[in-house]
Amino acid sequence: MKKVIQKCARLVVFISILTLYCTSTVYAAGGDMFTVADDIIRTVYNSIAGISTALAGLMSAVAVIGAKMSNNQHKVDQAWDWLKRVWIAWAVINGIGAFIAYVRPLLDGYNTLP
């Protein structure tokens, strides 16, 4: 029981230090809260979109090779279904960015505190 309490205490200390470190980074970024949040969101989204594009290409190649090399019709159908799901997921992830790019100018001016 004593070891469990020690591990929990270490976890709390670790999370506290991590929280302090993260907040100091935000304060050091400069600008108001909305500018910093916008920069963070853009950076994270661009990373996700880049990774999803690379993975969609890789998974598409795997699905097509799996469909072409299989001799079982059920596995071929599963590979094409998988390929459709990969393309749909990629379109949704990149569609989010397009939607935000279109909607963001409509919402300019609403990010002020009264």
C-alpha cells in the first residue's frame, strides 16, 4: 500500500511540473490568448493533415496490392471497402481544414471579450 501511495505522489508531482512547464510556454509565446490558440491549432492541424496524407497513400497502396494479389473474392471486397474507408477518412480530415478556412473569416471579430 505504501508503494502505491508513493507512485501516486510521484505522478502528481510529475503532472504538476508538466502543467507548469506547459503554461510557461504559452505565456512565453507572446500575443493574446486567441493568437496563441490559433497558432497552436494551425500547427497541430497541419501536422495531422500531413501525417494523414502520407498514411492514406501508404494504406491505399497496401489495400490495392492486397486486392490485386488475393485469390479470394471476399478478401478482395474487404480490401476495396478498406480503401474506401481510408479515402473517406482522409477527405474528412482535410475537409475539416477547408471548412475552418472558409468559416474563419465569417467569425472574425467574435473573439473579443466584453
